[in-house]
Amino acid sequence: MRVIAGSLRSRTLEAPPGLATRPTSDRLRETLFNVLAPRIQGANFLDLYAGSGAVGIEALSRGASQVCFVERAPAAQSVLRANLARLKLTAGFQIHKVSVGAFLRRPQLNETQNFDLVFLDPPYDAAQEYAATLGLLGSAATGLLAPSAFVIAEHRRKERLETRFGSLERTRLLEQGDAALSFFAVSPAVDQAAIL
């Protein structure tokens, strides 16, 4: 794996050993960031199920002002920290060693942070994580999202996600090889008070 573009372009990244973590491919990351290019500069970026940190590091390389990594697996956390150290990144990020559900349920987050871009890539075999995480982001954790935020989920191409999760509505679906990216935005037609 490597950083595709930006200040850290072509720098290599390590991935956690074994099959429990499946890093986002270079090609799919390039597609993702081509779509996000107009929004990434200065963005507050949330990388859920961060694994090696490749997506969040790409966001930092391309000008995100802050990246929040959420990863609870010790092996993946170790690789994430090693990748940041190897790239000499010492600021502009936070690492949270908790489950994604626990992170999104922290009430103080809703008052202190708004994310412009949220990326989630749970293990493909943990299909229930998609509904749980997108459900939280579309209801109880909606306060974490900036008004024009995008939430992007990487998933198997054959595994279709719902088109709506509370206030989140899918606006775009990109397919590439065996993978797909579903883009969600907060629907202005949904009454936030009604879903809380």
C-alpha cells in the first residue's frame, strides 16, 4: 500500500497481518479521494474501523485539517501508530482505541466535534456493523456531522446497503471490482427531532 497523492505521495504503508483487517485498495482509495477532492482541504475527517490508517493518512496527505482514527483491535492500532510514526506525522490527528459504537455514543462528542467527512469500512463479514453504525450516524450521533457532511461506506459490491438510515440518505453508489462505495448525506427533508 502507498499514499496516492498530496504531501506524502508515494510513501509506503504497512497493513496489519492476517485476514481480520482488509485495507482499502490503492485503486479504490484513489477513486474515493477523486470524488472528495473539492471537500478535503481543511476538512475534519473521521476514519471509523481505521485499520492501518491508510484512508485517514490519505486525507491528511491531501490537506484535511484533522483526522480522527477509531480502531479498537490492538494489532491494527499498532500498525496505525507505526505508519504515522514512519511518516513523521505528530499532529493533526487523534486515535481512539474503542469500538465504533462506543465512540459514536459518547455524548460529549456531539458538543465538541463536527465532521465534514466520515469513512467507515467495517470487516465485510460483520454486515451488522454497517446498519448499526449508519443507523447511529443517522440518528443519535447526527450531531457529529457538519451540515453538509458526507458519510461514505465501503462494502462488498454484492452486498447492498439500505438507501436510508434515519436522516442519512444515499446520494451516490460507486462500484469498482468486488467493492463499492456508498455515499450518504443528511437529508434536509427529515425532521431531526422526530428521529431522536
